[in-house]
Amino acid sequence: MNPGLRLLCRIGLATTCVVTAFSLCAPVLAVSLQQRGFSATAIGAFAMISFTTIAIFIPLMPGLFARFGILRSYKFGLLINTLGLTSYALTESFALWCLTAAAGGLGGAAVW
């Protein structure tokens, strides 16, 4: 198999795994927050953090791609998303979850 095609397949598989984990994680986190007594407003605000961060950083991505390269930026985005998803399992701190969601949004902007 062509090395370029192999790299593209690996990136596609990694992206699929991260995006799937991200989409499956949100409902689980919402239920967890609800069971811990957080209000619907807090849960909704938390759910919007990642998407708000993505919306803020998407316009900056072409400059970052030009400076660091598309592949490097893409890999960095996948790494941030993976670390963010992992941190949800390591802590129950709502404040840290919010910071992680914002970091995940930055990674999402680089990936999407």
C-alpha cells in the first residue's frame, strides 16, 4: 500500500475513533451531571462549551495550518481531544470538565 494512503487511512481511523468517543461521551456526561444534582442550565451550558470554542477558533485555523502545517495541526487536535476525553474518566471536578471541554473544542477546531 502507498505510504501516503496508509497515513490517510490511519488519520481517518483515528478521527473516527475520537469523533465517535466525543459523540458518545456527551450524553453520558449529561446524565452524570444530572445525577450529581446539577441544574439543566448548567448541563446545557457545559454541553455548549466545546461547540462554542470550536466556533471561536475555526476562523483562526487557516493561520495555524499555514504556520504549523495541516498534518501537525490535525495530529495536535486529535491529541487534545483524546486527552480531554481521558480526563473525563479521571476526575469528577465540574470546573476541570469545563476546562477540558474548552480544550476539546480547540482540538475539535483543528480536526474539523
